[in-house]
Amino acid sequence: MKYAYLGPAGTFTEAALLQVPGAGDCERIAASSVNSALEMVRLGQADAAMVPIENSVEGGVSATLDAIAAGESLQIVAEVLVPISFVLAVREGITSLEQIREISTHGHAWAQCRHWAETNIPAASFTPASSTASGALGLLDPETHHDAAICSPLVAKEKNLKVLVREVEDHAGAVTRFILVTRPGAIPAPSGVDKSTLILPLSEDRPGALMEFLEQFTARAVNLSRIESRPTGAGLGHYFFSVDVEGHIAEERVSAALAGLHRLCPELRFLGSYPAAQGTRPFIDTHNSDSAFVESRAWVQSLKSRL
Amino acid sequence: MKYAYLGPAGTFTEAALLQVPGAGDCERIAASSVNSALEMVRLGQADAAMVPIENSVEGGVSATLDAIAAGESLQIVAEVLVPISFVLAVREGITSLEQIREISTHGHAWAQCRHWAETNIPAASFTPASSTASGALGLLDPETHHDAAICSPLVAKEKNLKVLVREVEDHAGAVTRFILVTRPGAIPAPSGVDKSTLILPLSEDRPGALMEFLEQFTARAVNLSRIESRPTGAGLGHYFFSVDVEGHIAEERVSAALAGLHRLCPELRFLGSYPAAQGTRPFIDTHNSDSAFVESRAWVQSLKSRL
Amino acid sequence: MKYAYLGPAGTFTEAALLQVPGAGDCERIAASSVNSALEMVRLGQADAAMVPIENSVEGGVSATLDAIAAGESLQIVAEVLVPISFVLAVREGITSLEQIREISTHGHAWAQCRHWAETNIPAASFTPASSTASGALGLLDPETHHDAAICSPLVAKEKNLKVLVREVEDHAGAVTRFILVTRPGAIPAPSGVDKSTLILPLSEDRPGALMEFLEQFTARAVNLSRIESRPTGAGLGHYFFSVDVEGHIAEERVSAALAGLHRLCPELRFLGSYPAAQGTRPFIDTHNSDSAFVESRAWVQSLKSRL
Amino acid sequence: MKYAYLGPAGTFTEAALLQVPGAGDCERIAASSVNSALEMVRLGQADAAMVPIENSVEGGVSATLDAIAAGESLQIVAEVLVPISFVLAVREGITSLEQIREISTHGHAWAQCRHWAETNIPAASFTPASSTASGALGLLDPETHHDAAICSPLVAKEKNLKVLVREVEDHAGAVTRFILVTRPGAIPAPSGVDKSTLILPLSEDRPGALMEFLEQFTARAVNLSRIESRPTGAGLGHYFFSVDVEGHIAEERVSAALAGLHRLCPELRFLGSYPAAQGTRPFIDTHNSDSAFVESRAWVQSLKSRL
């Protein structure tokens, strides 16, 4: 197995990849962007790619949501949750917050620590970095100007950087969700607590179109655990929805909802069913059990045999 | 073929039966009640029974609605519409409305002519008859007391009764719908303009149960052409619904709605799909066409092949 | 107070009227039909009328449902439940079931005892009577032919008739619901367990029209305790619905549902809010409490004050 | 009037602000972030702030969506659309794409031109800038390393930068929507083509909660023109929705939907009604017209007067 991931090495994404059983012993390729990690999979240069999809503070990762929604089909086979905590690393010689004039980090990390920074180092200006790791490494480079960086504890430790403050994130308990993506192939068997991911283009611009989609779920008691709207790029007011539902396509109620959605919107994309990283086995009432579906189909077939 | 029908001979029900191609040359058995006509079919004493199910003025015929909703299963294979118009027949010697002291007819006929009678013969008392035909025949019987009867033009003509007024019905244009009932067997092929009849017990006494049923229809754009509530006999507040929908079980949208209903209510009864006596081919949008259903099923199957 | 009721004296309807506090001491007028009882109220000849509206076995009483749905407006101010049980009274000289050749009763009573009669006196022919009381009184009349009658225990006792069998009804526990009707006026104050009655013409013949009505109730968690379809008289497929809902117009959720229905169907009729004869105080979630309505209105008003 | 806007000067946001009648002659304060622009308004340091809220390619502007959803209440009084087109500006001495080794721009601009860059300057590395204007100005600074910048045509022209390629955006026709925000106060009068913006916290984590919200709109035929999900910061799976609807709170159907939503979710925020920058007067059927609401309210009131 060969794995791509959103690099550089030492970021939270590599930490997520290392949670995949066996991945620590496999070849791991740091990609420069989500897009290029997924392209490696599409082109067969990697067997799977680990990319972030959702942060509990910042929301969906647009690059990932968009990249898997379009282009050649891909499949999600696993998800991994990684708790997110940041440290404030500083350049050699800095000993107090008051000395910091310029700080650098990735925009998403900045968004998660903005309030802390505005409160504690209000005089510091912000310089965006292409990743938290690159911002941190800049502290070792005499040609860069920033004297502080917000980064993962891991990078700070590995590069032996000086840490002035730990846990500078505004919301304790932040978590990022990562997904492991392959080319379409075998769907992982149901684990009992599963998730399915769909892309739903809103093909018609009319009142109630979103509600008609949702009715396909509620009519089978299929619960949504995530819904994100994204622009299609075709102009303001044109969206697709990226949706996670509780349940596995091997379950009748999920496959019935999928069939219903396909009738409303044949451009629908199914991105996979896979074990949920957290959650409990959903309660399914008798009207939506597998056997209720099987029996109702058998009943209709027995009637149709009289045609 | 042997036909039973709600007798006696000469009523509107026999007129309905005579519209069935070939029925004029077959054995026709006048039954004393809807129940006994249907029992003849259940017991194999008749191949089919013609019974009234709905009148455009008086509403559903309770005896028929109840008799086909319970007991051994039956099937509706055809429907027939008969325009209903009544005449006022009188006993020999009566020449004006003022002379009428007592009038007899069947309760349903009385209900359809009540306003006319209260206006035109306010002094006459009403004596119920077990059928319009028997009320009319009573005019020839010296032992009965009534001197007028409301009946079908046919009986008046066949028995040579004196007709004082024609078209005494309160609502011109009344129509009664009759159904031809057999034991369950081959379902008539779709004609393009078809109807399906269902019995839906409201198995749960909670808000929204009826709405959940209706949603199964609207979710597939299946139109209801009739809905009647009837008590189940288990106490006030316990109903079943007798429902006609536009379309044939051979159509995907109808069979999908049936499967959905069966999940909600496995006690559901399917009473048949058959050509509608009137109406136009329903408009079916692309999301509910047969091919949309077939394609969505094929799409889900192709995904499930990856399991 | 002067009361009209569906006569003759001694029927279940008079029994219902006698349950109204004080009615036993008032003038009671037996009307020959539901229509004439209601007309007495409309014309001011009576202050109120007691009429049957629903039987737990036979279903809605069409004459009443239709009479209060059209014509000059009326109002329901109370409902009364009367348990229904029938006796088989016979003519002097009859001592066993085998001797009975002809039996008479009202069609509705016959419908409720038909199965018993077909099983126990299969050879007897049925002659309809205009009321259970008149059929019973016929047993004392040498000019009538029937030798048995199905009637109320009350009439049998009052007229000293010979009772051969008691409780000949097919379903034990049958109940008839009666309503007390006045001209529109003061609405009875809420009792905590109330009912409201509506007439909903289905003004548009299209899929989903009934569902749109029901949504107005479910959107406010207003439960339906009865729904009956009736033909409007304008032809097959044209219905109005007679509906009872749990709750009183003084409650916000009920009046909000009424306002919503009026938007969909301005021809809607409100027939009154009155104490329910049975049932429990409905559970109302916080989103549908009176205070939720009042607060939401106040909130919107505060926003609109900025216009 | 004193206006704040997301700076620095010369970006698309200032262009949006200059479209506001009279703003060109007023004091304009460039804020370093969306948050600080809005804080100036909250603190009374500015009368209004112009900030971006949605890009037709990149989707919602998270910083703005989050900043107006929480904290002290604000109000949207206008929206402005600005077409977005980018140029590739280069450092003195660069004459061909092949020479470019490092390119800088703001992350959002980069997202909109990424495909062009990956295709046309695949060897160039990307350095994020804190704004398109600052990236462009870096080309004049000998201490920065990048030799190309993606920026607005305006900045390139004003600063006399060398433009190598115009319209480097991946999707022609991109538009950014900006909103003008004030403290809560007078709501702009209806223009006929209006919009209202709401924040809907999903207070309950259960299937159908989103659908119940949407039903409040569809029940009054209020169309949604935008819906965005955002994390609340309370953990994965907790969202609020930022929603734009067609129509003005002065319209009955809009205020009725607001009242209905407030019952379901009293934490709802109303962010204003204001003229839409584009669009047509919505079609309103008779059941949802102002007069239908007024009449239904009057009807219910007339009934309640009988209490």
C-alpha cells in the first residue's frame, strides 16, 4: 500500500494517517494540496489518500468537499478523528509575549486561535503560512521575519522549537475529521455503526427542492449527521450539498433513500459507506427495519405475479 | 360465467351489470343484500358480483365498503357508472300530488329525493322499502298502504306503472358507481387510464398517521380519486380508509407507493387495479416515470454489487 | 329552553337529550327527520336540537353530516355518548325464534344486528321501518305483518312488549354519539378536554390538497379525532371533509391551525368548540403551547416596530 | 456617516463600499479583519461596515457568517454585488510565465485561480498573502521573494504594476456578494424585490429538525435563496444555518414564517430585510398573499369574539 496525504510531514493529517492500521509501515507521500493528494489516487500513483474534511470549529474543508464532489469518482473507506491543540512556538531569543511583532501560521489554524492572539498579542501582525508546519520551520530560517508561529505540538517537539504557550486555541476540545479516500471499489462491510456520504446537486432552483431531498431521508428515518452547502461555481444561488447520513448502503432503509434520491436527482453521487469514528448504533423502528422492506417488496411482488 | 348482483331484478344494479360485455347472455342471480352477493362469489356460487360502491349524492355505500374490507379477500376487476334518475310512480286512481298520503322507496333513493318530496308532497308520510323495485311493486299489491313510490324508470316501464312525475331527484346528474368483484386472480392488464383500490387500517391512534399514509402517495405523485373513512367496529375513533388511486399496480410509482404503505401498515389490503370508467391518462413527471424507478433501482444495485 | 330531537319519542336520541342537564324539565319536540330538527333551530322554533352524528359500528350519520355542512350556519355546543344495545321484541304468541317469518326495524339498527339475524333467524325476511320505535309499535298493530322487531330496551319496557332475546347487536359495546346544535352564538368556555368541529371543502381537485390541509394541523400538533369524507353533490370525486380536532378555539394552536386552513380554503366552516364527552387532556409540547404562540407573535411585532 | 470595511484600501471590498450612494464622500476606515470591522460598528466607532459574505466560487465567507451569527446583534441594511476578475501582476524584469518561481496572493483568490496556476505555472510555489493587495504590493518590495501576484485590476493599475495575464480566474463570471451592516435600527422599507437573512441554530440533534424549519418556509411559499451550514464551535455535528429568504418582514408570509420558526427555535436571529441586489418580484399565490393572511386572522378573531 502507498498512501498520499496533505503534507508537509508532521501536520495533523499525517497524525491521522498514522492511526490507520499498518500505515506506519507503508510508503507515505506528502502532497502539496488536497487536490494533488486526490489526483495521485485517481492516477494510481497512490492507493489511498488521507485528507481533512471537517473541523469542529472552522467547519468543512472547502478544498476537500469540492475536490471529491467533482472530477473522476472516488470513494471514502474510513474516517479518523484527531483532537486539535496548538502551541505558540517562538524564535530563539523571544522570552515574553510582548516581544512578538509578527506571527505566522496557516489560515485555518489562525482562525482557531484568532481570539487568543487578539487578546494576548494584540500588537503582533499576522503573516499567513502555507501550512502550520512551514510557519513553524520558518522560525529556524534567518531570512523570514516572523518571530512566533502557531503549530502542532508534534512539530515543535520534533524540531526542538521553543514553546512559549500551550493550548492557544480559542475552543478547547476542537477535533478535525479526516477521510481516507480510494478509487471506487469494494465497499467496507457494515460495522453496525456506519456512515454514508453523498453529494446532492440542487438541480432545480425552486422552493422546496431541498425539502424534497430531506423527505427521502425522513420517510425512512435515516438521520443526517452532517449537511454542508457549497457553491457549484455556476453563480450565486447554485449549490450542491455534501451530506453524511447514519447507516450503510447494505441497510435497506439507506439504499431505499438512495434510490428515492436518484429519482429526484440522477446526478447524485454516492461517496461510500464506512465505519463511523464515533456514535451509537441508530434506533430503527419496525417500519424501517430491513425485514419491513424485504416483506413489503415480497408482498408487492406476489401481487404483481397476478399480472 | 355466472353473475350475482344486488337485486331485485330491474334495479340500477342490474342495469350496471348489463353494461358488462357478455353479461346479458349469462346467468344472473339477484341477491338479497350486498353481503350475500359477495358471499356467493367467495363460496364459488358465482364467478363475479356487481354491487354499488358510491353514489355521487349519498356517498359511499357502507355495506359494500365494509363487506370488501373484511372477510376473505376479493378483487375488483371493473367499474361501471350508471346515471341515476327517479320517477314518481303512483297507484291506480291517483291523479294529482295532493292525493298522496304515503310514499315508499328505499332509504338511499329517499335521501336523493327528500327535498323534492318535502316541497311537493309535504303531507305524505314515508314508509321505507327494502329496494326501489319492491316499493314500486307494492303499488300493485292491495295489501300495502302506500299510494306512491320513487323508483327507476326501468321498473316503472317494465311493470307498466303510472308515472306522475319524472326526474324527482334533488340533484340532476347523479351517478352511481358499481364495481364488479371476483375472487383474487389475474389482475386486468393496464389500459392507460386505471384505478387501484386499497383498504388502509389506521393501526395507530396518533397525530399524523393519516398524513404519513398520504405522503407515500404524494412522494410518488400518485393522485387519490376517492377517500372514505369507515369505522372498524372497534369503537368510536377507530377507522379504516377506503381509497382509490389513479394508476395501475403494473406502474412503478403505484407499486412503490404500495410497498411504502405496506411498511407503515402490513395489514393493508390491495383490492385490485382495473380500467377507470372515466378520467384521463395522468400526467407523470420524469421523477416518477417507470424508467426513473428502474434506473434508480439499477443504480443502487450497481453500488451494492461492490459490497 | 325548547329542544327538538330526532323522534319518535323513546328512541336513543331522546335518551341522549335527557342527559343534558335540565332538558328533562323542558319542552321536547320530536322531529320526523334530522333535517326538520335542525330547521326548527334555524327558524327559531327550537333553541337547540339533539341529533345523532356518528355510530361506532355504522359510521357517520350522513343526514346529520350533510345538514350541518350546508345551509344557514349552526353551532355544536355539546356532545353526548349513548351506549347502544338492542332487544328482539316479538308479537304476542311468538315463543321461539323458529316461528319468526318477518322482522322489522330501522335500517341502521338492522345493519348493526344483521349478522345475528342471518345466523339465528335465517328464514325471516326483513321489512324496513322508519325508526326502531315505529317497528316496535307495529307489533301491537294487527294490520302489520311482521312478528318481530329489533328495538331499544326502553321502548320494549315502556310499551310492555315481549322480549325474546337481549343484546342482539353484532358488536358489543357499540356507542352512538349525539350532538346538541344551536344557532351560532356564545362558544362554550374551554373545559380542558375539548373538541372542535370543522367542515373542509376540498376546493381543488389535485394531488396533495388533503395533505396540505392535514399539514396545517400537524404543524401545530393538533390531533384529529375524526375525519369523514362526504360527497358535495357536485359529482363523483367532489368531497368535503367533516373533521373533529382535539382542542378548543380559545387555544392558540387550534386558532392558528384554523387561520392556516382559512388561507388555503376560505370556504371552511367552523362548527364549534365544546367539551369532549370522553378523552384526556392532550399533551402539548413547548413549541405549540399558548405561550410559544404569544411570544413568537410578540417577537415578530417587536421586529416590525422597526419598520 | 463613517464606514468601516475589510481593508486594505484598493480591494474588492472597498469597490463594493464605493457603490453605496454617498459613501465616496464619507470617511472610510480600512479594518484588518471582518471581525474588527464589525466591532467598530458594535462599539459605535463606525456607523456601518461593508464586509464580504459570499463568493460565487468559494462559497460563504466563514469569518463574516460566524461574526454576525454571534455576539451583540447587528443588522444587514443592503447588499452589493461585485464582479470578480483577477490579473497576474509580476515583478519588474519578469517577461514570461516560465520565469515565475514563486507566486503570492490571498488564499481565497488562490482558490479561484488554482487551476489556472497549476496548468500555466506548474513549477511556481505558492506563498499566501494576507490580502490580494498586500501580495501585489510585495512585488515592489525588494525584501520579499515572490515574483508574481494575483490581484484585482484596480490595485495593479493604481500601483502601476506590470500585468502579464488578465482574467486568470478559473470560472469566468465570478461574483462576490458584500453586505452593509449596522447596529439594529430602522428596517429599510420594502422595495418589492427584497431579502431577509436569518440565523437558525439547530437546537435539537434529531432527524427532521432541519426539515421542520424548512416546512415553516414552504408552508407559506417563502423561497430560500441561500442556505449555509456552519459549525457552532460546540463540536462536530453541531451546526447553525445562515439563510436568506426572498421577501421582506413587512410581508405577511415572511413574518408568519418568522413567527413559526420562533416557536420551534426561540434562539433564532433575524438579521434584517433589505433590497435584493438582483432577482425578480416573487410570485405569490392567493393562499399566501397579504390579504389572505389578514382575512384569515380577521375570520379567527370574529370567531373568538364569541368566546
